[in-house]
Amino acid sequence: MLDKKIFEENFAEFCKMKDRAKEDHNMLKFHIYPEAGWLNDPNGLCEYKGRYHIYYQYSPLDENKSDTCWGHVSTVDFINYKREDIFIYPDTKFDKDGAYSGSAFIKDDRINFFYTGNVKHDGEYDFIKEGREHNTIKLVSDAYTYSEKNLILDNDDYPKDMTKHVRDPKIYEKDGYYYMFIGARSLEDKGLVLVYKSKDLENFAYHMRIETDYDFGYMWECPDFFTVDSKDFLILCPQGVESETYRYQNIYQAGYFPIEIDLSEKTYKLGGFNELDYGFDFYAPQTFEDSKSRRILIGWMGMPDAVYTNPTIDYKWQHCLTIPRKLSVKNGKLYQNPISEMKNLRADYISLEKGVSYHDFIFEALAKNTKDSFEIKLRADVSLSYNDGILRLDMGDSSFGRESRQLKIDVISDIRIYSDKSSLEIFMNEGEYVLTSRVYSEKAGFHSTDLDFDLYTLDSIDFI
């Protein structure tokens, strides 16, 4: 258990970790990263009283994850950020082994946060079917403080055919009711989403479940249900899906089902599952709608239980969040594109002709006139190539265990690349396909012998 007092008692050690992190040449310039320690899932994303609030899973005293809290940054423009105090500590009997993932819902000028409190019992347990509590906890806040944590649901409130893995609540309002979507794993090792219903955001009763009629993983994490352009979508992260040559290449997946659902009648029809990202490092995405009616997605630029590693652990920090992405719908599919505020990071413009190299790590590059085949050097030892309808990302010596990813794309009309010191985010076909990966190269060297690029140098985001 980590509470505020314990953190303050260890603050000198935290400061040493921060100083060590500042020495890392792989430190990012325009992504949210921890000052020190471990970062993973984005949580509680919202806009409140003109300010965006981004919370995330955070282990401030351990770069390898323990005592999971909620970290917090805020911004009004996605360029200038403020590092806020730790928001949630795992400091009660309901969340003593971790304040796990959750979400925010604004009602009556207050933010209602729902999250999973993790509790592990002492003893010899598998912590799947026995020995664990996943408690759904609510707190009401002004974005910075709260008075108490309230237990909303515990193991006894979940269906009897569930394991102890029931977590990651997300709220959706419809026709005067509040529906809570929670990821779950059944005793038969089937992934699904449980839906609870409430009239007052306090008392929730089991309502229905959403699942496939075929095998699609043993656990569904991080559900997110929302509507874009009058179309409903269910984002989730299935674990246990078998890898294929061109799909499901990570150990765990992150994607969405288009869904036709009548929550009042408890009926639904799932479309086909679509991956949101084909890179090595993308998981636990969460969305929110802002005052400009944008549905914005932020993901964790990491992957749980992956075999590859990050050299940043030597500098006492690990992981980051993706750049914010606006979601839109085309032909029934979700498209992702960097939010417009990212253009405010642009500094100098360079017309980079084919065959000419750019020797820096930090840039935005755009090619609109692509070809049936091409190769792009993203680093001296990292390449993106396209031949016979197959796109490949090969990581070379910069991988730290990452090797290659490949996917089928019939036509590539455009490519937009955001390169930070130790990350790549590649958007194709106006956001139809995305690849996100960490990368750790000693030598820069961006160029293509086949394509011309419009390139922008990028300024850093500012933290205060």
C-alpha cells in the first residue's frame, strides 16, 4: 500500500530518480511521460471547466511497476502541460494493491470517477479464480481533490460465472440512465464486457453482457463505448487472441467492434473486430468528447507482458502516452488523426526530396504522392517498406526485442509520420491505419529514395 505520507517520506528518493531520468538521451520531447517511475494506461480523460485532464496509471517509486497510483497532468492547449499532484493513492482496504484503470463522467458540474481497486489476499492463490478482489470504486471530484472513496461494486455483485478479473469501468449515458461497461473474464476463460445500469450514478445493477459467439480471447480489458457520427463503437483489449501473419501480432490486442445495440432491450449485434494500431507499443486506449464535439483518443505507448524491453529503465523511468488523436468515421471504420493542436508544434518547414536525408530524430513528415512500392528509412537501422500490398516495419538493432510488423493494405494514398526521440507514430490513408512503436536508435537518418516528403521540425511541449 502506498499513501501520500509514505510517498512524502520517500520524496528524496523520488527526486534522485527524477534527476537520473533527466540524464536519458532517449527522453521524449512532445509526449507525456513520467518524471520518474512507471506509466501505463490513460485514465479519467476529460475536459472540465476549460481544462483538459489526463490521468494515468503511475508507479512513482518504481520504474518496473508497483503500488499503482493515478498520475495527473493538465493542459488547455495540448502544448503547455502542468504536472499535477498524484491524484489517487492505493490507500484503503478496497484498493490497497493498486488503484487500477477507470474513467471520468461529468455530471452536475462535478467529475465522477470510477476505477478498479485491486486487492490481493495473502496465501497461495492463482489470483484469477481465487485470492483477488476487483472492487469498483467511485469518487466525486473537482479534478484535483476528493473527500472519500465509495465502494460501488465488489466480487459479490458480479455474475457467478465470472473470475475475479472484472475491471476498468467506463460510463455511458442514454435516455436518462447510466450504463457502466466493465471488462471481464469468465470461469470458462471467455472474454466479455459486463454492463451495469443506474438511475443515479450511485446504485448499479447488473443489466447485460456483450460477447462474441466465437472464441476471441480469455479476457477483455479496458472497454470504452461511445458514439461517433451516429455510429456506436465498443473499444476493448482482448487477451489470448491467436496471432496471425498480418493480424493480432502483439501478445495482446487493442481494437474495436462496430456495434448495433439497444441498451433498453438488451440486444446487440457486433461487427468485425478491427485493430486500432499495428505497431509494437499500443494498448489500453481511452476516449472522451471535448467541448468542440471531438472524440479524442489517447493510448498507452507500451504493451503488457511483452518480450521486448526499454533501456529507459536504466534511467529510472519507463513508458509514455501517445499523442492525442481525433476519431472520425469513414465507411463504418474508425479513423485516427493527430488533433489539430499538434500543428502548433511545427517550427521550420523542409521540402525533403527523394534521396535526401534528414539527420535528426524529432519531426513530422508527410508524403501525399505515394507509389505501389517504396522504402522509407525512419532511422539508420529502421525501415518502413511497401511491396505487393504488404507494409512492413522492420526495427533492426533499435528494437530491444522488437523485430518486424506487417499488414495488408491494398492502396496507400498518404503517410504522416510523427517521430520523437524514442517513438514513432505512423498514420496512413488519412488515419485508416496506424503503427505506434518505441524505438531506441543511436543514429538518425530519415530519407526515402522513392518518395518526396514535406517535413516539419517540431518544438517540445512544455511541462511546468
